[in-house]
Amino acid sequence: MTAVAERMPALYLSHGAPPLADDPQWPRELAAWSADLPRPTAILIVSAHWEEAPLALSATSTVPLVYDFWGFPERYYQVRYEAPGAPALAQSVRKLLRGAGMPVHDEPDRGLDHGAYVPLKEMFPAADIPVLQMSMPTLDPRRLLEIGRKLAPLRDEGVLIIGSGFFTHNLAALRQEGGLPSWSVEFDDWGNRALLAQDVDALLDFEHKAPAGRLAHPRTEHFAPLFVTLGAAEDELGSGRSVIDGFWLGLAKRSLQYG
């Protein structure tokens, strides 16, 4: 990796599920992406799989992972990702958010969930960069955008901010339909065009503005981390680009970089 840049990018990625590691293409895409990034001083990640209010911060020491999935082969529960904790980053997050009147509390025993460690294991396999996970205290896009805005200064300290979700996510509909569903394709196309046009207002109202918006996201927790990323990158949305696109088991795996 190259030396730390003056400012780190902000990312939104589709994180897949534990079997992502077995895919013939996606791990290579994630690894190539990280190889082109400057080396972060630390990583702050917001996952679709941790909703907690008030906003919470994960352990600042190395603790066991959270295997928040069921019915998979045993080997997926043996995965380890023992990244260092990030106490200094946690203190910076507290200062930025509490200074803006946003409550923050600590969950000192809470490890990284699969929305965090599955992609990080492919992108930073050495697990030598401090990682802090932050909960989503709400699914309200506007409030998440504001949280991202408050966290933006961390990028100037070498912190890589990652929103981790899935660009489309309706597992029940996939089980019914199979194949590549039209709602996933249509939403992915609409979302890509809205991002290229920097149409944040449309994205904030995606449930109503996007074709098949409520079908692509019957519950919005996998799209919601995007708004933390957009808030953290608000002054440079024109730099946005899709680094990974296409589909995985019918879901759009579009993943984005700003900066």
C-alpha cells in the first residue's frame, strides 16, 4: 500500500455474507480495491447489522467476532479477524458527535459483526489496522447523513470511513423468484444514475423515488450505511465512482468510493 494521503477516501461497500470468501471473483475485487487505497491509520465502519440507539461504539480492544448468522457450515464460525482496537479513534468519534449534541455510549464487549469483518478480511487480511465499529442509531437517511457530516474531519486524520450494507437486499423475494430479479437490476441502475448525478435528495427519498424501492429494500438497513458515507464525503460527491458492480446471487453488489 502507498503512504497515508492527506485525506482518506470514504467508502460504501456491499458486504455479502460469509460465503463471499468462496466466490471466485468478489474477494479479488475487494483486494484490488484496498491495494489502490492509501494505508489508513484506522478504520471506522458502520454495518447494516448493528442498529442501536443511542449510537454505540464497539470494543476498543481485540475481542471475539460476532457470528450474527445462522445455518451456515461450521467453518464460517471458525473465521478470525483479530484487528487491533482503536481507542484513540473512539475518543475522536465521541468528541465530534457529543460536541454536536449527539449521545454516544460504549459497548466494550461488542466485537465486529459479519458486515464488518467479512469485507475487511478480504481487503486488509493482515488485520493490522485498528478497527472501530459504530452502530446506526436510526435508519432515517437524513440523520445518518448528518452523522457522516460530523465524522468527516476524521478523514483528514487518515481514518477510512466505511458504510457496509448491500445495494439491494430482499432475501425473501430472491427465494421466491430465483435468478436475476428485475427489481434488483432496476434499483441498481436507478441508484447508480442518482449517485452520478449527485442527486442526494432523490437518494434520501429512495423508498418513493426509486423503481421497486420498497421491493429492493423491504427494510432499509442495508442501504442506510450509504448515507453515513455520503455525509462524510459531502464536499466531494463529484469524485464518486463505482469500484465494484454486478450482482451476487441476484443482489446488486455495487460499491463506491469518494475521494
